Amino acid sequence: MKSPLLSLPGAVPAEGRDEGVAAHYGDLFREQRALSDGTGLVDLSHRGVVTVSGPDRLSWLHLLLTQHVSELPQGVATEALILSANGHIEHALYLVDDGETVWAHVEPGTQQELIAYLESMKFYYRAEIADRTEDIAVVHLPAGSIADVPENVVVRETAYGRDLFLPRERLETYAAEHGPVAGLLAYEALRIEAHRPRLGLETDHRTIPHELGWIGTAVHLEKGCYRGQETVARVHNLGKPPRRLVFLHLDGSEVVLPGPGTPVRRASDGAEGRQLGFVTSSARHHELGPIALALVKRNVPVDAELLAGDTAAAQEVVVEP
């Protein structure tokens, strides 16, 4: 869905998975600094919004999700995954319960597949699933923001800020009152700085939660009964996920950022050396310079100097080997 905020001065549309909102509004670093200072907002209205209501909503979702949600307190935000039978990540949900309904936002375009799976698993449970993407826009307020939240708007609050489930017809007015508006590039730079994985970027068809550090934040290790739980338990007990997420400080002299999929190799082996992993996300940060996240083989030494394509990269541990 195309955001009305694309009509703001300086708006440059995002492409690919984030199509429909602005990549930036003319000054990437100013937008990042505003978010870091707790001012402004980010238009995430392209994200899918799914609700689950009914008296069995939490007990039923508890059987399907990796997170413990059967007794989720009202207003407490959490993250959860849906795994395949082999433990591979299929969906990531960012959710909160308002006392009557569970609200979740998900990656753009994934809500219909998610809803189809949930409907197939409903059986006799008293739960109603709805796609609210057309009438609800997600708006992100950074940590420290003092912006007002309208009455009757559901809020998902975390250490990284607040996600508002705002009626879509109020998006333009709210942005005008609580701007400046920052684009997706600024938001993504701060996400990468915080080492936070994103479905479809840090994940591929065989990613398991342990590789990305999603154990603890999105996976509860003391609950079972969900699809893929056997793989989670086995890898946790053995302590040997095949890959691990790393944060990369990139050589700032390079003009072009290494994009997703760029091979990662050991610097001592040169650009023709054996591939050890690949870049998943990259950005230009207002303080750190060019940065990236990458998935590498578990046995890559934590002090190894790396190459992301032709760009020198120093790694910082996100997931311990």
C-alpha cells in the first residue's frame, strides 16, 4: 500500500520489500540523529497488521508460537516466531495484547500467508483472525519520544521505542503534528546498529533462531508443543548452530555498500578465497560509518579480519560461536 507520506517534500520512495513508504526525506543522517535523540517518527505503514481476538486467543497462539504467550499481560510487548517442522523460521510477529485482541505487525506482504496458516490450525478454538493492513498503519516512535499517543490507539512499547497501530486515515495528521518523519534507511541503520535481525534479510530458507540471537527475545526455551520445537531443543542442548550472526564495521573509504548476499571471506584469503558467509543488511550510520550484519559459519574465528565483497570488515560478535 502506498503511504500518503510519500507526498511530503523530499520523499524518495523505498524499493523492494519496503516499497510503499519513503527510503528517506532528503537528509539520511539528519533523520538518523533525530531518531537517536528521541524525536520524530518512522512511517511503517507498509507492514502487515494481523489481529486475533476471542477468549481462546492467547492459549491457542501459545500452541503455535515460539514465545510463551498463554499468560501474556495486557499491554506487554513481545516477539514470536513460527517455525517449520524442521525448525526453520517462517514468520516473525511483533505483538501485544490489549485485553481483548492480540495485535501483531509482520513483514510487508507476509500477512496473507500467515493468516492462511493460522486459519488452518484454528480447529475448535474460539479465536477470530483478521487482516487489518488496509485500515491500520504502523507508526514507530523512537525511544525517548514524548509524542502524544491518541486515545484508543494500541501501543507496543519496547526498549527501542513504541509501535503505534494507528487508523490509516489519521496517518497524515499525526505525522504533521509529531514529525519530523524519518525514512526507512534511518530506521534500518539503527536496527543494524542494535544487532536486531529482520525476517527475509537475516533469514533464508534454512535459518534457525539460534543463529540470529532470537533465543530469549522471541523463543521461550521452557515451553514446548509448537512446530519445530524439537530442533530448537536439540540445537540448544548441543550448542552448535551451523551459522552465527555478526556485526561488521566496514571500511569507510569504499563508495558502494556491500548489499545483501555479498560473499564474506577471510581477508587473508583475498577476494578469491573460500566463502564463509554473506552480508544480510548494510547501512550508513551517522556515527559509526558504514555497517552491516552478516551470517557466517560458526567456526569462523571471532577475531578474524573479513572481506565483504571487496570491502574490509572488522567483526563484532552478536551470537557466540
